[in-house]
Amino acid sequence: MTVALSGKKIARQIEKHFPGGIIESSPQSLVVDRESLLPVATYLKTAPGLDFDYLTAITAVDYYDYFEVNYRLTSLKRNHSLVVKTRCYGRDNPSLPSVVSLWRGADFQEREIYDLFGISFEGHPNLKRIVLWEGFQGHPLRKDYLQW
Amino acid sequence: MEIGELYSRRQLDEAEGEQIEALKARSQQPIPDPDDWLEEELRRNILMTSVDSLLNWARRSSLWPAICFPACCAFELIATAASRFDISRFGMEIIRASPRQGDLMITAGTLTWKMAPQVRRIYDQMPEPKWVIAMGACAISGGIFASSYSVVPGYNRIIPVDVYVPGCPPRPEALLYGIRMLQQKIARMSLITQGR
Amino acid sequence: MVIKTEPFVVNIGPVHPSTHGVFRMRATLDGEVIVDMEPVFGYLHRGIEKLAEERTYTGCIPLTDRLDYLASMSNNLAYCLAVEKLAGIPVPERAEYLRVIMAELQRIASHLIAVGTFLNDCGAFMTPVLYMIREREKILDLFEMVSGQRLTYNYMRVGGVSQDVPEEFIPALSKFVKVMPGWIDEYDWLLKENEILLARAKGVGILPKELAINIAASGPVLRASGVKWDIRRADPYSIYDRFEFAIPTGTVGDCYDRYRVRVEEMRQSVRILKQALVQLPSGEVRSEVPHLIRPPAGEAYGHIEAPRGELGFYLVSDNSIAPYRFHVRAPTLINLTALREMMVGWKVADAIIIFGSIDICVAEVDR
């Protein structure tokens, strides 16, 4: 049975190494801020006892004040999972650091989030539209996208 | 790798995007169905000559489909072509990859604006006389996806359609009935009123 | 004397008889050898995630059918699991067993097409496809008895399944389960040691184990590379912990291993079906759910082992009748991340086989 690790416990562990990086934590997930996303992700991947080597999915959600991007991590060795979230504020040109260097599976998923939401990822080798065509105006999955 | 490439990948993508936007701007109204000649013939009482009958029999008994299968209806088309429903008894077992050798396009699947220029190109490459069967709800009107931002509401925005086969996906028997209707339509063509 | 050649760029697709759907690959060729490759897709992007935000929870089920149209029952099941997790709705016993039966039948049907078209790409023109479609037609008859449809079933509902199976279903299913292992053995006997298949598929398109885990591959692609990870064992959903089945894994991660894993999975699916038929209880098939489901605000992720990999649905609800965010974790999109690594260095004809062995369904890649 894949154990969904408690966000609060992992948050306490991470606070020791990256003070100030955690914005909030709950039993389901933990929210980190933008600057500490990449260091926290590296720590989660390499720390013995955590070993999150499998990035199951990246999703973005548009809550009107902010975009929330969540990373669902799994460890195949230890069979546990964790959800890490981060927020970016502002509707014009939001951006986040890319995790492609840690998990290659993020490649197409980050391009898709860029295409449909407009969030750009710094450090992505090939950030361009993937499911829509170049020249398409707007980002359809935003809540304020008007079709006609 | 940029050796030997005249255009960068970015430029290729942008050229494709311009082509799509131009086609979208041109295709805001559906193309009228090519069957006005059917009523006209009845009105004028033109008799079918024996040359016409022979030609029409030859044409309708060996329709060769060209490939255009984007989505789910493709699998009903494959099932029709397989051994249980056997499209080959109607002379259509050769599903040619090259549109230059095809004379029927069975459009099986949803059309998106990104795919539309390619479908138009395949249609233009088919030699006359050619026919189109729109298979499935997505091909007729956009189907369940009609209100989406990237779906063309029906193939008749891009190419003229002869027969519409409803269903989601239509059963192989329904597709065979649609093919039979097309064969009846072809049987009424004559060299004098040569369709389009 | 070395002849000077110049690489040139060629489009494979989107309208191509062997790309399984509208998928385009921009390949840079040096003679016949691929030196670089870029996949371009999105030719079937229908905006399902946006459309789902306008439909009720039950009304999204037909949309999920059309995601991976070769495994509709699995898509329905994953979505219903996600909504049931979100809203806390229990599922009766008989419905659980019926769900497992449908999911495993669907797995066999999907793998038959995967194996048949893979062999088609290898050069055995239509014969394997016609054999596999013959078996698939028997499964589609069973599905038609149950739901009235041959391809997109819309059978599962939140809280169970939509209707009970008719009386002729169980005898027909028993007959199918008795006959199917014989057919799988016949295909194996014809194809397993076939020289041409071995020459074309062994050692071709290797996906190493570390890369497979790094790109988050799942399903037969991951298992053929040597990782024994199956959601039905690792994180059992529904009632899979009551059945005994083995998880076939490969060793090298080449096309031949992926083909063998799929054939073995078909055998294991028949094994699960036999056990489910014996244990099937009677009872109701759907729990009491309101007509318009209004789950409490929150989020849930429901995932299953679909024939193509780990299919997951991430739903966010804001206590209204339509989902606030509907996201599909598409296994085939993520499996394609390493396509370039697998193809570089091989010839064009091998590229078609490598692509066919990953077994994609373009409607799921593009959504």
C-alpha cells in the first residue's frame, strides 16, 4: 500500500535544512515558496530515507489570486508518496524554476503547463507550445480565458 | 542539430502556426454540400447513357479509401475492414497510404484546427472524381467537443462532404450503410452533369 | 574514399499509416540513420480538461471515455475512483467485482490491438491484426451485452456501475475465459521464436532502467525495463488485493521485452477473470448517490493501472456541481519523454517499430 506521507512531518524535517522555505503544511501536502523549490526538490530526491525518484505528475490550478503548481512525488523503493505545492502570484508572466534537471519526466508536462496556463519555467531546455500551435492567442485553461 | 537545416525549429513551428491561423480565418462558414446536381438532373430528365452506367458501376465498386483517421472512429473503421464486417466485399479493402491513389476519404475522428491544413492538403492531392464520407458525430458537427477552443465544428468547414454517417462511434453496419448510400449517389452521376 | 553526406529533415506523420494516430516526428536523417528526432503532437488536442469544467461530475464520464478510446472502461474506473475519494462514496461488493471483470477484459482487448499493430509494423502485414481482432470482437460482444456500445462504453458510475449484467453475460464470459488461454498459446507458439520478429525487435530501442524511472514511465514500458512496479500490487485499489496474479517483467527493455510483457499480462488477466467469476456475489450494483453530486471542497487523486500505464485523475472541487479542475495524468504522454533517446542511431524502419512498441494512443497524449 503506498503510504501518503504526512506533509507536516516532512515539513518539520525540511525546516531543519531549509529554514523559512515552507509556507504552510497540512497532512495532505506541503507548500514551499518559489526560491526554495529547487533545493527542497533536490533534498527530497537524494535524502536517504526519502528517496523520491519518481515524479508521478505535475499539475497547475488557477485560483484567481494565484496559480498553484503541485508536484506529486513517489518513491518506488520505499513505496511512499508526497505532494509538494508552490504558488506563483501575478497574472502577467508568472514563472517558476524547472525541475527537468532532477526528473526528466517533467519535460512535456511543464511545456503543457506553459502552453495552457502561461507559467514559464526557468531552466527548461525547450519551452514552447506543445498541444496548441504557435500563434494561438491566449492560454486556454486560465479561468479568465474568453473564447469568443 | 543545425547542420544542413535551412530553417530553425522555431521558424518551422511559426510557419505552421501562420498556416493554421490563415485557414481558420478562411473557414468560418461551412462549404455547401455537393449535391445540387442531383436535383438538377431529375428536373432536366437527363437519361443515363450506357457509358455512364458502366463508368458509374466501375467507380462505385472499387472505391479506394485514403487514410484520414485521427480518433476513436478509426477503430470502428478498422473493425469494418477486418474479417467480421469485411469491407472488402464492396471492393474497398485497399486502404492506400498515398492519397494520389485514393478516391474516397472516410474522415474518422475529431478535426482540430492544428490538423486542418494537413487534411485539406491530403484532400487536394486526391485526383478527381473524389468523395468524402463524414463518419461520426465529431466529423459532422464537432460532436461532444463542439464548444472547445481547438476543434473544428465539422469537416464541412474544410472540405465538401457527400455522405454523413451519425453515431459516436457509428457501428460498422452503420458505416456500411453509409457506403451503400454513397454508391447509390455515384450510380446517379452522369458525364454531362459532372458533379462539382 | 568516404562519401560526403548531408543530414536532412524529414517529417514522419501526421498522416502516416504506421504512426498510431496523428503523431508527427521531425527526424533528421543522415542517409537512413536517424541522428536527431523531435516529436510534435497536439493534432488531436480537443480541450477535454476545459470542457470538463462545464459539465457535472457524472456528465464528465463520457468525456473520459474518449481519452484513451482503446481502454474506455479503465478510464471510467479511474475517474469514478477519484470522485468517490473526493466525496467519500462507498461502492457495493457486486459492483466492485463487476468493475474488476470489465477492467481486466478491457486490458485483454487493448493488449490484443497493441500486439497486433506492433506485429503489423514489424512487417507481418495484416495476418496478426486480423487474428487479434477476431478475439477482440468476442470481447466487444460481451461489452455490447452489458452497455450497448462497442467502443466508448460510459458504463461505470460514481458509486458503482450503471446497470447490472444481463443473464446471458455470465455463461458467455465463462465460455470466453475457457477458450482464451488456448488462443494466447496459439499466438505465442506462432510468434515467440519467429526469426523475423527476433531479428527486428530484439535489442532494438532499449530503454535503460534508470532512465525509465527518471522519466516516470509506467505500465508495460516500465516493467519491460526491469522495474517490478504495478499499481494493482503497490497501491491496490478496488478489490485487487483479493486476487492472485503475477507481474511479468522484462530484463533488457527492448521492443521484444515489451511485446512479451504484454502477452504475459493477457494471461494474467485471464487468471484474474477466472477468480472473479468464482467469487462474484449478488447484490445491488450502485450505491445511493444524489443526482447532482456535490462533493465537499478539496482535492483528490485517483489512479489505476490502465493497459498503457498509470492513469490518474486529479480533481479539485469547490463544492459546486462541476469540477473546478480536472487534470488527467496521461501515461502515454509521459512514456514518450524518452522517445528521442530510444530512436537516435536506428534506421527509419526501426523507428516505426520502437514507436509502435511504446503503444500510444494519441487521444490520450493530446487530450
